[in-house]
Amino acid sequence: MASSAKALPRAETVSVADAKSRFSSILSRVEKRRQPITVLRRGVPVAKIIPISETKLVSGYGWMKGSARELGDIVGPTGEEWTAGDE
């Protein structure tokens, strides 16, 4: 009796040597197909390249806003008298 369930897509694999020589094209394939690729070393899985689910680009401008405090003027005189080297 044949199963009515759909077969799961076969996970793509690539050797370390192929990943090293064709990295850019492998990344493009992951990006376009939205399917992970497993990297194998001597037939053993060692890494997985997966698509990022969040594709929204975040601007780096202003990301630290509000995280610093101004304590005073760092250039102007402090009003304290220095005596270093006056011995």
C-alpha cells in the first residue's frame, strides 16, 4: 500500500572542499531557495548553512542613542590647580 504523505525534501549536503571553493555560490543557493545546506567532513556533518529568517536591514546610525552620559567639559579648565613636577 503506497503512503499518501508527501516525501520530505532531501537535505542538501556539500563537502568542506566544495564549500571552500564555491562558498559564494552556495550562499546564493541558500538565499534563493531558503533551504539549509549541511557541510560534511569525510561524510560527517560539521556545520549547517541556514537562511536568516529576518531579512529586514537595520541601520547602524544612532544604535547607541541614549547609552552615554555627559559629565562635563573635557576640554575646558577644571578649576583644580596642578602641582605635578613643582617639587
